[in-house]
Amino acid sequence: APSFTANDVVVVYDRNSKVAGEVVVAVEKDSAMAPKKVDYAVLPSSDASSLAELARQRGLTEKEMKRLTKTHSASAVLPSGALIQNLELDPWPLLRELRYRTCLEYPKLDEWKEMEEKYFVPLRSMKGPWWKQPEALDLLAKQLDEVGFVIIDDFLPENMARAMKASNMKLYEESEMQEGATTGGSERVGIPHRGDVLKWIGYDGESEASRCVSAFVEHIEQSMLAIGDAASTVAPEVARAVSSVKWRSETMLTCYPGKNRARYFRHTDNSSGNGRLLTALVYLNENWQQGDGGELRLFYPGEKNLKVRMEVEPLWNRLLLFWSDDRSPHEVLSTCKDRFAATVWFYDQTNPTIPLTEVGSISTGSAAAPAPLDDSDTTQKQAPETPAAEVMAKVEETAPGLILFYDGSDAEMVELSESLDATCRRVDLRSGDVEEALGQAGEPWVTMLADGADAVIQEAGPLFLCLPNGEVLKNGQKERWMLEYELNYWKDVKPPSDATRQRLEESLWAPLQRLNSGFAPTEDVAVWWAAPEAVSLWGQAMARESFAVLDDFLPPSDARALASAIQRLKPKMSRGQTDSELSASGRGDMVLWVQPDDVPEMGRLVEFTNALITLMMELPQESIQARTQQITALSDAQLTSFPGSTENDDARYIRHVDNEDGRNGRLITCTFYLNEDWDAEKDGGEIRLFEPDQQRIKADVAPKMNRLVIFFSDSSVPHEVRRCRRERYAVTTWYINQEMHLAYHQAEEVGQ
């Protein structure tokens, strides 16, 4: 019998690898402290019979099995069959998943029976177009008022439902959909926060899909207004809310691909005051069976409430209507089959960032500006050439061109190169292709090859990687995990979408640059970024994008004085450390921690960042208030130097999050750069900011002199420091919750 159950998260690891074994130790330690039993099992990758049973039970493909049995690796298989990989690099994604599962609270049987008998049994007893009957509308209005959602089966006319499904499938099969994006953060990065693909469809009637959604949304509006009318006598609060609805979004057609076990982590549709009041979605999945997954799990109200209210199956022609705010937190569970739906949101206030249409109108007379917030909207024009060369460093546009070089005369290197799960080009250093391939690394390497392959091997090692930009990662055989990190990085990371580029250019880079260049100090406002218009702009950026970039932050003389101070203190620096030994070699800076009061030249930086945070505390956006209200202290300052050069591959800091698990108390990160005449194209060293999924790049920001980059420290802003080709200096401080910060470090000291 297998050593795991159908509900277990199964950890598969290479028993002969120390680094993979450390993942199992971490899981065991963390599970021992959990509030209740953690459903997990551990399986050595050498146990072929148990692996075969796991593959059969969870529908794993040959490719997925190959990933599980990779040497020196650790992965986890969720009950749905979804994989969490590369745990040997960082076990936190698995630890977070297990913690989340132990914190879920399911409704008691009597709670479920009460809801079943009060709402679902009476509604199921009605015949015909049952939901249009007065007694049904009364029940639906009460249900929306008391439990926050309603379900209407057999909702659309059958021909309308089939037309919607056909439009959805056509867009999906013709690859017209884009990956779903999120505007907020996830507390659990490491596996995709959101796995659907989607397409926004407007109501201009110019396409078959547009004509379908126009009829679809009229049908939904009629039902919503009918429930609102019925509520006037049985649920006045619902009646008032429905009467306040003025706008609707475009219709979002989605597919959660079964092959990816796609899911969408717990969230609310309006967590940041975006104007959404009601969410209405219709499922378009015929013959959906129990075990196919893809349920929408509804929680009781509250941002952190993990008590489950109901899991709604995505059955054919089923309407689900619920409040968009924190009355209805929800998540989409992993799906084993392609899962289709159509969603529209109803607004009680305008939102200038997305296309909205008046309720009752099918024409596209919109209250919105043309640039949408959601990355997935492909109807916008491509971003123009941007002046962001002065603001944002260039992100690689070309497809990855990784080349793995190996010594074909060394059997161990041949075996190692073949064992790597990589889609890159492989080149034997002793083959006829090597000169052409080595040209990607530059003329000096081709010249070196003239002295024979051994000369190249002596310089770079018997197995090395050439990156798309020509940089060489030497001696890959010594740092296998780093080599695999790089291979996975270039395979997974995606450049920013055109919509993101355009949005950042129009809402952040260009307007802030304009305000900065045109600023004249007054008696009331001495620095440009404190002017009301500037505060509004960077405040909106923090709320929407979770970061902002402020150039000319200090008076120039104060920035130069701080640059001199960091040079003076440089001899006291030591190698930077990380919380995880697994990624320690992915950090190449030299660091000195100081109390700001001990470095007089830091006085102005602290004064100005304190003023910035004070202004931020006065902003109304919920996502900003959630962080700033917790701030109780300023951390010590971290002075850093990346000793970059063209020969140094280590002057970088791989992708990470400053407050990975939400426990160390860091809330807002402020990094101030001190690098004169920095040329991002030549010198590298950009801070690369990612979307919460850690795969889609949001922006590359060059570390220019007197530039402050401020961002939320949690998992809404994964980031990395790109390789530096000259020395790079910065000062970083964190605004923290001191109680959490101290508790975290005390726990570290006792091994928790």
C-alpha cells in the first residue's frame, strides 16, 4: 500500500542530496509547530512503485514525473496533481501551502444544513424559469443579504449559453487569450498566484463574441435588478446597494487550463477601493463531474478569515452572484479539466483606469480613460517609444538564447549536461559548432578558442552557461543549483506586457518626470515629490503597482555627502547574508549595518524618507493604509556595495522578497542609490521588479545617483539585483512593525 493518502501533499526528494534533504527537515520542523495535523507524506524519488501509484492517482504526465525524479531536487505534489518545484532552492512555497491548508476551517454540519434547508431546498422545488418567480426572488434577495451570494442554475437560455461557450472556446483554442494578472500581492509566491487565461470583450457589436456578451450581460442585469426590486421589502440593504449600481465592466471570458492544474489563490475582487460592488459569473462547463476540481471556494467575510462557507461547483449554465468586497473572499481550486466562465462586474462608482459602460446601455459610451489597469487587455495600442531611458532601464525584448557548453571528452560533464531539465541549446566544446556558438559570449572568447578548447575550459570550467546577453556563468558543475536556477529563470521569466509598459509610462514615469523638471520650490513645499500633485501620482502608483521611483530625492549636496560616507565605511563591509542557506550564494554584495544616527551624512535621507512615509500615511488607498498603520519604527540602515566587474559573475542578488513569509515585520522598503553617471545598458545592476507571480517582469530600474525606489516589502514585489559590471552603491532602510520584527529574530535565535 502506498505511504500517502488522496488528501496528502506528497514531498518527493532525492534522498542522496543534502540540499533536498534539508527541505524535508524544514517541512518536519514547521509541521511540528502547526496548530493541527498537517496532511503530508514524504517519498524518496528512488521509490519507483510508490511514484507510479502517485502518477496514477493524480494524473501526472511523463514530463512531470521526470521533474520529480531529477537529481538533487525536491518537489511537492498537491492532491489536485499540481506541482511545486525547485524546493531545493527555496522551501517557503511549500511551507506556506501547508500552513494555509492547516488554517482552513470548514463549516460544521449543522451550519451547512441550515443554509441548505433555508435556501437551496425551497429553490430546487420550483419549476420552469423558477428564478423569475416572486417567491424565488424574495429568497434570493434574503440569501444575498444574509450569506453574501446566490446561485441560479439553468440561468441563460440554452442557445445563449452555447453561443457564449463557443466564443470562449474559439478565443482559447486560437490563443487569443492572455494570462490573468493581479493588481495586488499574494502571501504565497513560488507557485502561480493566478493560473487562468482571459480576454476582455466590449459591447460594440463588431464581433460575434461582442454580440454574444451584449445579450449575456443584458440577461444578468435583468436578474440583478429583479433581485434588487424584491429586496426592497425583505432586504433593504440589498435594495439600496443594487440601486447604487451605475456602471458595468466589459465581460471577461476565461479558461483555467486543466493541463496546468490552474487555480487562483484566495482574494477579493475589490480589495483596494476599485469601485466593484457585485461580481456575476456564469459557468460554461458541460458534463462537469465531482473530482474534476475547479470549485470556487467562498469564505466567510473578513480579509484574513479562513473559514469556508461553501465550495461551488462550476456546473453548466450556473450563475454565481456575490459581493465583490471583503464580504466574499474566495479562491478557485485547482482544475483537472479546462474550466470556462464569463464574468462581469457591476460598479457603484466610476474607475478612471478601466473601460466602464453605463448599466442599461450596450453602446461603449464609457466613463473611463483609455489605458486599463489589467495587463490582460489586448485591445490597447502598443506603448510608444518611451522617454523612460532616463527612468527605467531596458528590459530584454529578445527570446532567451541560452547556450550550455560542456566538455564532451569528460563523461561526467556529458552526463551532467544531459540530466539538466533545460530547453537551452547544448554545445560540446570539442565540436565543430563551438566557434559559432561561443561568438554569443563575445570576441575575447572566440580568440581564446584559437588556443584550443582546453584554454576555454581552464577559464570557464568544463561546464558553463552563456546567457542571452553574452555573460558567462562559469563552473556550473560546482554550483549546480545556481545553474538550474539560471536555466529555469530564463525559461520562465517573461518581459512586461505592452499594457504594463504603457500604463507605467502614462501613469508614473512621464508625469513624475514632468513634475520634477518643472518644479519651483515654494515656502510651503521645498522638494518636488512633496507637491500635492506629485503625492497623488506616486500614491496612486504605490496603490496600483506597489512601488514608486523618485529621482532627485535629496538636495544634490546631501546625496554627494552620503556617497562619500559610504566610500569611507566600505572597508568595514562584509559579505551579505540571507535567511536561507539554500540561496546564500545567490547574493554577491558587501554589507554594513549601521544605526542612522551613527552616520551624520544619513540625517537628511532619514528626514526625507520619514517625511515621505508621513505623506503616505495620509493617503486614502486601502492597500497603503494596510501597511502604514502597522509601522512603528525605522530599521537600521544597510549600506551595500556590489563589487561588480566584467569578470565577476557573483555581483547580483537573485530573485527574492524582503518579507517572504509575512513574519519579519518589514512593511516598506526604501532603497537610495549613489552611483554617478550610471549607464544601465553598459553597467547593468538594475533592480528588476516582478509581478507577484515572480515570472512576469514589471520594470527594470537603473540604480542612478540620487534615486529612491520605494516598494512594499511583502510578496507583492518580488525583485532582484541584476549582475553589476561596475561597483554599485546603495543605502536601504525598512519601515517596520518593531514587535513583529523582534519576535521574528528571537524565534530565529531559538531555531523556530
